[in-house]
Amino acid sequence: MTRDDAEELLLDAGGAEDGEFPLLEAAIACAIHEDPTRDPQSARDLGRVGVERLANRLERETPEEALAEAMAGDLRLAGDLFTHEDPGNADILSVCDRRKGLPVALGIYYLHAGRRCGLNVQGVDFPGHFLLRIETEEGPLALDPFSEGRVVLPSELTRRALHAGLTPNVADRLDRLMAPVTDRAVLIRLQNTIFARASAARDYPRAERAALRRALLDPTDHRPWLDVAAAREGQGALAGALEALARATALDGGAALAARAQRERVRLRLN
């Protein structure tokens, strides 16, 4: 798969309905878009084995136990405690090779296997730390893919929310803390993380690629194009930055003011 092939796949995924979003394949395409020299088959194989192990465990274990044991026990997927800033932690192919990564990257394998086995599992856009929500006979439970899929108790959710800066009246609202998000939003969160880290490191080409992937995954959102523009400006590609700002303005009139101001600043640098 080439980088152009990956972009085509991401563009198709961007046009898919939320219930039909191809999460694992889109995540693989993101990884290939970042580095097209790699073979994506290992990630597909790991996803297939995860489905097989989970299906087997569901015959004798509860859904939350089976999911955690299949992913963390059988597949050995866990959080990277020692090299948290390693770029590989946000790359689904590297996660497959290393069997460790960021919670949102690990969570993609959990979501893929859970869906294939008929479980109601969704991502939770928890502040500062991605979680999973699984529906059980006793009600919804929060799972932490970074901590081997363990259940996160309501009191711990509240503590984490307060630590992340949420106000007490919000931190006590479990319905809000465990609100599910779409698979598209899960993958976009991962690209946001890559963009933020690359921008902080002044790795503007990598930041541009991450922002472009977000634009392809959600073609109605103007904000990724603002980030594409910023990354291109960081590389000195001012004409490309202007093109990205024009796309942002065309997508959302609400972005027009910010995009126009940014565009004028870039245009002054060109003249």
C-alpha cells in the first residue's frame, strides 16, 4: 500500500456512516500513510487472532473479563510505562510489533475484536486518558486498555476527572464521564495526539500528515485544515498554507474570520 492508496482509503472511510466506519483498516491506513515502507498484514493478523481468542473466552467468561484477558493476556497488549513519548505508541503497526502503546491505540484492537464478537463496546473520550465502555448485564463498565483492560470503578473515574481539571459537579456525573464516542472520533483522537506531539517537537512534516489524515477522516470539519496550514507554514510552504486556509474557510463560515486573519498573515510573508 502506497501513501496515495492510504489517502484513498481514508477518504472512503471519511464518507462512511458512523456504524460502518472501518476502524482497524482506517487505523492501518493511517500508519501506512505515515510510513509506507511497512507491511500492514501483521496488524490484520493480530486483529484476527484477537477475535478468535475473544470468541473462545466468551464461552466461559463474562464480557469484560473475556475482553481484558483476550487482549492483555493472550495478545499481550499493554500500556508503555517507560517510553511513553515514543512515536510508535501512537502507530497501530508499531503497537502490533511492540505489543504496547497509548490507550487509544490499544483500544482500537479492543474495539475491533469486541465488535466482531457482538459485544457493545465503545470508546470514551475521557479527559487526559482514553477509556472503553462495555455494556454488561449489571450496566455499563469502564475499562482501561492501558492497564490491561482492568475495570475502572466510578470513584476512580471521579478522581481522574477532578485531577484532569473538571469541576466537581461534572466529575460526579458518570453519564457524562462515560459518554461513548464514534469509532471515527477514536481514530481522530489518535491523530490529534500525533499532531500535538509532532508540533511540539517542531516535526512539521509529521504534523502536516497527521492533520491531513484528520481532514480525510472528517471531511466536514474545517479545523484540521487550519492545522495543516500551520504545519505547512512551519515548513515554509506558504502557498500550501494558503491553500489549506482556503479549504478551512470554504468548509465553515464560522472559521472564516480566524482563517482569513491567518491567511492574510501568511500572504504578507509571501509578498
